[in-house]
Amino acid sequence: MILITGGAGYIGSHCVIEFLKNNLDVVVFDNFSKGHSKIIDKIKSKYDINFFKGDLRNKNDIDLIFRKYDIEAVVHFAGFSEVSASTVQPKMFYENNVLGTLNLLNSMVENKVLNIIFSSSAAVYGEAKYVPMDENHQLMPKNPYGKTKLIIENILDDYEIAYNLKSVKLRYFNVIGANYKENIGEWHDIETHLVPNILKSSLIDDYVFNIFGDDYETKDGTCIRDYVDVQDLVHAHYLAYKYLIKSNKSDIFNLGSGKEYSVKDVYNCVCKVLGYKIPFKINARRKGDPAILIADSSKARKVLNWSNETSLIESISNAYEWEKILKTF
Ligand code: UDP
């Protein structure tokens, strides 16, 4: 049995489907603070999963899971992820992400569950000193969100030394796309991400998409990012799980496509999917946005045998199909 924390959220729910499709039994743990019960209902209507509503900040909630189920490994997504919110509400982030994870890890160790796949982030790197960025790039997170991820990575290293807890840390770049055929996709109550925000223009009257800054030192003045498809990304989690069980070795992997797209490239690609040009406004730079972030994911390709085949246009088409479904929820 695999425990997936945060399995009602965007990436977590895609991971639930990925593991189920690989014939693994799954128990999902989520407090629905960011995830959605409707997503769990959709998954349950088709698959056999165990679901437990609980909060990692209450250690008893998670202790119950380890007492009830024979857990082989944990895939840990539960946590807050909005960068700007983390700068104004760091308390919430440290409590939810760090304290919540500590409760989880302590419960794991007490119950002798010693394998974890951790959802980390490229936010641990901070400003790019060079691109593409490999796993040895300096770690200097620029915001509390990135700091919580780095603190947890460090805790995992210490828990390995002291308690033999093995971990695979996966550092994501910009995750996009959806598995709309399974009725799941990106669903944040306050949406800040690029692709869903551009798509909103086509689905919500009077919504105007803003480009945050066109005066960066890039080919067209807008920020450059590495967009990785969510279905490719969760496949890497399955490969990481197999790697961990087989090798019993801790490791760290970047997960990105290695391809660079500017905000304007993404905008143009969305227009291509829609078949028409949508209006946009140029706004000021968003605070804390680095000009360019590109992943070197060659280690994941080599060691995990991971490949990411989904093109930008395919990911965006899937996200569009999902946005239409989401409107009917
Ligand atoms: N962005 C934008 N308009 C939006 C949302 C995002 O111009 O409505 C830009 C943002 O400034 C960044 C890029 O798109 O350069 C990716 O932002 P996103 O929030 O999707 O991911 P991040 O890189 O912040 O993790």
C-alpha cells in the first residue's frame, strides 16, 4: 500500500491515478485545504482507493493511517505552494509544510515505514547562477515557500543518518497540463499560474490576462521558464518509487523538460490551441520572479530512465479541455 499525502491536490491527484494504473494500492490523505473532495469523488467513481481526511499538523491523524494500513512507501505532496502567499504568511507555511512533514516523518519512523518520495521544488535554488540548472546548483531560496522545501530536504538527510529513512527528493520546475480524461487538472481557488490564467481569458467574460513584465533581458523581454507536463512528472514519481524500493538509496532529481519558453511563447501557443488571439495587458514585473529558470534533468533521464515526451501544445490542449470540465463542476 502506498500513502499519498495531498492526493486531492493538482499534482497529488495525478500521482494517485499514475500509481493506480501501475496496479498499486493507494491510500490518500488530504485535509481539503487546497485539494478538493470532488476530485476524490471523481477518482472513487472509477477506482478503488482508500481516502482519509486528516491534517498533518495533528500527528494523531497520520498515526492512524500507519496503524491501519501496511504502508510500503509514502509519496508526500501535502503542503502549501503559493510563493507570494508564503511571503506574507510565513507562519502558515512553516507550520503546514515543516511541522506537518515532521509529524509525518516521525510517525513513519515510529512505524518503521522508511521510504519517502518528497515533492520538492526548483524554488530551493533561488536565482539561477547558470542555466540549465543541475542538482548541484547553489541552494539559496528567495522566499519562505522555497525555504520550507529546503528545510525539509535537510531534515530528510538527517533522518536518513539517524533513522535510516530513505528519500527521493524531486525538484519540480513549472508544472502544466491535465489528465482531463480522468476529470482531473489544475484547480486552485486563487489561480496564479500562467497557463490557467491565459486560458481563463477564453472562458471568463471580462477577464484580461496580464503579462508580468516585458523588460527582462530575454529574447522577447518576458520571463523564460521550463514547463513540464504533469503526467510526465507523476510518471517520474512512479519511477522514483521503483528506484527507491530496488536500490534502497536516497537521491535528488530535477524534473523539467529542459526546453525554454518565454511567457509570450506560452501565450502564442495558447492562442494556437484556441484558434484565435486573446487580449492581454503588459503589467509591471511580479515581485520575486527570476528572469530565467531552466532545468537540467539529465540525471533523472539517466538514473530513473525518465523521459518527457509531451509537447507544450499537447499540455496546453489538455489543460484547456480540463478548464472546460472544471467550469461544469
Ligand atoms: N505570469 C504572467 N501572468 C500570469 C501568471 C504568470 O505573466 O498571470 C508569468 C510569471 O511572471 C512567470 C511565468 O509566467 O514569469 C510563470 O509563472 P507561474 O506563476 O506559472 O510559475 P512560477 O515560475 O512563478 O513558479
